[in-house]
Amino acid sequence: MGTDRIVIVGAGIGGLAAAVELAAKGMDVTVLERAGSPGGKMREVALGDARIDAGPTVFTMRWVFEAICAAAGSSLENEVGLEQAEVLARHAWSPTERFDLYADLERSADAVAAFAGPAERKRFLAFSEDAKAIYETLKGPFISAARPSPVGLVRRVGPGGLGGLINIKPFATMWSALGQHFRDPRLQQLFGRYATYCGSSPFAAPATLMLVAHVEQDGVWLVNGGMHQLAQAFARLAERLGARVRYHAEVSEITLARERVSGVRLANGEQLPADAVITNSDTNAVAAGLFGTPLSRAVPPTPAAERSLSAITWNLVAQAGGFPLSRHSVFFSNDYPAEFDDIFIQKRLPRAPTVYVCAQDRDAQESPSPEAAERLLLLVNAPAIGDTHSFTEAEIEQCAQSTFGLMEHCGLSIQATAEHTRVTTPNQFEQLFPATGGALYGRASHGWMASFSRPGARTKVPGLYLAGGSTHPGPGVPMAALSGRQAAASLLEDRASTKR
């Protein structure tokens, strides 16, 4: 099988995971990336001499990456430096309402009691048990498995596990389930925010997404040098195994011969033959015919109404004062339902957004100099309409006023300059990730069937496979990496079957 030529389109973490797996098996692997560096959404921007993460900032589920490295004869510790975060996130609603969630469960429970009362402490511990049970129920038969159907999931869990599937509350919304767990609306809001990790609204996402709370409780790590270094490390690992990673290599077409994949054509006219191709783009780019009209039948399109969240982000090198930022801090809107109504129903920027801040110079001990400028990423959720609506300067400015106004209300002042500020809108995200409207998570996880609507690794076109956050098992860095593993496994299985 060492003569099989595999082309991977896109050096996001899903494509890189597939490249590592296949190169470790002796396959002839070429990764083509149109940008100048790996990572895809796990990108970084330069502001002067500073390099700042501009995509995912939270590293969890390290077992996924440990398994990939082990399969390649290495270890995660050999590839990247990691430090476990003591504070998972700092949250604020007003100058006097602050709450830290900790890696230590009992410490978090004590913090809940101090913040919301002893009764909420008991409810928090019960919620944590439920989140853990959901995760453990779904980890093997759904998260780590090839794309399952509802019936297939029941079969994988087994007859004795049917009660467990009912207990994960697939038909309840996340918000209604949180209302049963907590009486304090701030805690409902805090844990409801985990739905946005999948680009979804807590008012429409299923209660199963409560498992994200356990994923973070199980460990959040800080990657030395930032999350983009994880992509760099996996690109280097793939190359050590013999894969070729080519940058500034834009694929314009995936070619077919006798109804199966035969290779790719680059924008510069170069053609590369291939026995199989893995696309690490958003699946809608394939469905929209961006790799050739014949391939549009390979996967179903994602309707614009079912897109996940986009975002407006500010990358800054600025002085921050007045509020003790943690590595991850969240400033909550005072009207959470209105925020998601604005985004998903009204299709406009939220008038009162919740703001996430990643202070990238804050380590696990949170010890930067308060007088020094530091690297910051600010993010607010936005509608994925970057392909149909051009956001005006007035719209962006109004959103910026609401964003910075909320942080100032909670005590955080940021002294930024235009020279050291980079703003990215859904329009720019559409340019970076075409055919998405700027959606960063593929299809929104709204309704109990949404998780089964994501395509798996295999497509209707022989020799074409899918990886990335818009495929099963879903968005997020570890999930995208798992999708790459599943694409590689499916490809290897099909190639072996073909040869037999």
C-alpha cells in the first residue's frame, strides 16, 4: 500500500491528523494548503513583532492527540509543551459579580456556594455528574465512532444502554435542562455558553451538549507558544513521517476518471495524480462545486438557515487594566435570549453581545506585568451571512461600542491603537473559508437530529473523503482531529478492500 498516492486538501488539524495517520502507514501523502502556514481556523495573525492566536484558544481532550502521536511512534509531550490551567475561565456580569471555574471540581463547587449559595453547590455537583454521564455514554459509540445513525447509536450502546441514552436528554434543549439544574440564571447562562463551542444557541441545541462542561472539567491545557503551535507541531510530525506539506498551493479542482477521484488541479495549472483525496475544507465548499461541479453530488449542502455561528474578532496588542484577566475570561450580556434572537432569527449583529477574551500572555499563574501591553483576542458571536451581507463600518463600530462598553462596565479598560488592532468579520471569514457565509462550525447543532446530519468521512464519490469540523463528530480542535483519524481509517479500509 506504500505506493498509494494520497492528496489532502487543507492543513487544518483534521487534515494534519489524517496526514500523520496515513504517513505512519507508509502512504505517499501530499498536503496542499492555500495559506502560508498550517492550522486552518487554528490560525495566527501578526501585529508588529507579536504573533497572536486568531482561532481556537482552548485545548482539551488531550487523549485524542496522544493517540495520534502514539500511532506515529511519538508522544504528545515530545511534540508540544503543555501546561494545565488551574482556572478554566473567569466570568463577569458586573463590577461586583465575578466567578471562577476551576480545574478542581471541589474548588469549583465551593466557588459556586460563595457565588450563588449552598443549594446551588449541590445542584452544580449534580449537573457535573450528569455532564460526565453524557460524555461517557457518547464517547465510544458516537464521538469516537464512524458516523452513526440514531439506530446505529442504540446498537453500539447495546440493549442495556438504552436507558442511558434516554438519560442524556436528547429531546430537551440545553437551556431547559439547565433550568432544571440551576436556579441562579447566571449559572444557566455560564453553562449555556458551552453550546456556542459548537456554534449553536443554547435555546435550540440539545441538552447532550452539556457534555462540554465535563470535557473542560477533565482538563484544559495551555499550549506553549499558543494554539497555532499545535498545528505547526503536527505538520512537522507529518513531514518527519515522509509526508509533503506544500503551502501557497490552492486547489481549484478535484479531478475524476471513470467516476472516481483521479487527482487534483491547482490554481496555477499544476496537476497531481491521486488514488484518493481527503478534503479538509468545510463540506459546503464541496457541495457548492468549488472543487468542480461533478463533486457537488458528493455531499448534501448546508442550508444557509442551518449554519452555525460566525464571529467578529479583535486581535490586539494593548494594555489591559482594572480587571484581573485570566487566560480565558467571559463578560456576559444582560439579555442572553435577545443575543441569540439577534443572531439566528433577526440575522444581525447582537445589540448586547457576550464577550470572550483570551489574554495570551497570561499563564496558569496569571502573572503578566500590568503595565505592559499584552496580546489579546476578543470575540463576539455573529450571524453567518458574510456571503450575502456586507457589514458596514457603522455596524462594526456599533458592535465595538457594545463590546468594549460591556467590558468597561465590568471594570476592564483596554488601551488599543488602530496600528495594533486587527478586526475580522463574517465577510473576512467567508473569504478565508468559502461557501460558509463565515460560519465557523459547519451546521448548527439545533435539534436532536442535528448531530446525525453531519456527513461522515466517506462520500458518494469513490476515493473522496472528508475531514474537519463540519463533518462527524463535529466542531472543535479535538473533534476535527478525530474526523481526520476517521477519514484515514475509512480510506485505509476501502483501499485494502479494493486491493483484495
